[in-house]
Amino acid sequence: MKSRPRHNLMIGCAIAGALLACQVAAQDGCKLTAIGTANVAVVRDGRTLLLDDGRELRLAGIEAGDDSRAALQELVAGRPLRLQRLGPERDRYGRVVAFAFAGTAEQSVQQAMLEAGQARVSARIGDKACADALLGAERAARTAGRGFWADPNFAPLSAENLDRLQAERGRFALVEGKVLSVRESGATIYVNFGRRWTRDFTVTIRRRDQRAFTEAGVEPKKLEDRRVRVRGWIEQRGGPIIAAEAPEQIEFVD
């Protein structure tokens, strides 16, 4: 994917919807905890920054690769970052994981990247209010065809396109389709998009997580006959599978 022109990113970040999304997040209780400030030494890719004190920062809540590096560079260049965490401050690799705010901006770098169509929301956010704000920003960019959403190849994959799903094995993806059935077996709930589990696309939910999904308005048993969008890493177990561990991974599109 080619980088988009500089002015496109600035337009995307400046639109009124970006500020509205921030206000909605604050009103709905997206609570972040400040963990200090930092200066950027190097932008490594679309979501990874090397800080001048030697720490590595992974931007929480988004997925973005090398193609979004220039967009991130533009947002943070010459600006100190205010860091705020939602979950643990560091991941298992010792990297700082946080939301970043450049300079005096009220909007996070993550929100700006999503508004510009230069990132996708991660599979797991950890807070419904924060997830709703990020998903809303991604949805607006996708609807408007901003950034890489202007490329049809980045549209959500069809649950019926099994060849494409298999080709995306091991990668993060968005998949859309109509749920044919919901079944339980042992400790797992299977959300089936076809009749043959050995071939067709399936989403799995652990039964122990069912209550969290239901409380978030994504009751597994009521997904049947609904058209949904699922995000996560595609695995192959018979047919292609996405393991849904958080309710924000499933959106209704009907």
C-alpha cells in the first residue's frame, strides 16, 4: 500500500468527527491513566516508536504496519508525547503499551490514525467505551474511503471467500458474513458461517467469556441469522477460524 499525501492525513485528522469521537469517549467513561511523557527518537512502523530514553512504545488499540509509518511520523514529528495506559503498562516483551497524545492535542495519535484511514482497531481493547470510540473512527474512515480504505483490497473479507481467508492465515483481518448457526461443544461456542466446519469460516468464543459478551450486547446465542463483522487473527483448524476473546471483536452490520 502506498502512503497517502500529507494533506489527506491532515484533512482526515481535522474533521469535526474526530473531536466528537473524543468527547463521546470521555462522556461514556473511557478512563485512561497517565504514565508520563516521552520524546520520539525513531518511528519504526505504523504503531511502534523508539523513545529517546531507549524504551519502545507500542501504540495500544490499533493495528498498522510499515505502510502507515509516514502517517505516524507526520503526527508525532517534533512533538513530545503524553502517554496514558488502559491496561498493563508493558507487554510480555517489555514494550510500553499506551495511548499517545502529541503535543497539546486532545485527540490521541491512535484516534487520528484511524480517522485518516491509516490503521485498524485491534482485536482486544479492554474497555467498551474506548473500543466504541475507536471503532466509530475506523467506521467513519472506511465509509468515506479515506487512507487505505480507498483500496478495495482492504475492504473486509467475505466469510464466503474461503480461498482468500485461507490465504490470510496468520494475519489480522476483518471478516463479514451472515451467521448460519451457533452451537456449543464442551468449553467452546462455535459461531458458524457455513454448514461444514471442516471447510467454512467459524468464530469461536470460550463459554467462560459468554457473560462478558452478553453484557456488552453481543449475546452469542442471538447471533444466528445476523450479519456481523469480526476482527482478529485468522487461524486454520479445519476451516478458517477467528477466536473472539472480547466482545469488541464482533460488530453488527445489519
